[in-house]
Amino acid sequence: MAALIRLSELAVGTSATVREFRLTGNTGVRLREMGMLVGSPLTLVRTAPLGDPLEIKLRGYHLTLRKTEAEHILVEPKSD
């Protein structure tokens, strides 16, 4: 198993799998409802010019997250 990194540290264009999800409260519930679950594959599509927000592709749709939210999601980058 590869080392886990924060979603906010993932390089643009890189695919990964969600391994830990540390967000709680309304934000955590809402992201889980949208499919951000442990084991879900995702790809970092792009970041805004100043690095915030991040756009990811998750379960066939694009989702925009704040960098502060992405810091609480640990992912395992896909090894090619």
C-alpha cells in the first residue's frame, strides 16, 4: 500500500482512492451524501490559480472543494 497523503497535496491529473475521511458535522455529512466515501476513486482535475478551491472528478461528476476541506481527506495515489 502506498503512503497516504492529503487530498489537498495531490498533483493535478492524479487519480487516487479515498482511504480516510476525517470531516465531521454538516460538511462531512453533505460530502458523504455526494459520494465521498472510503474506497471511492477520484481524480484531481484542477485547482484555482491561487490553489483554492480544488476540482475533483468523483463518481462521474465534478465536485469543487475548499482546500481546508480537502486537508481532512486522506487518499492513496494510484500507482502506475
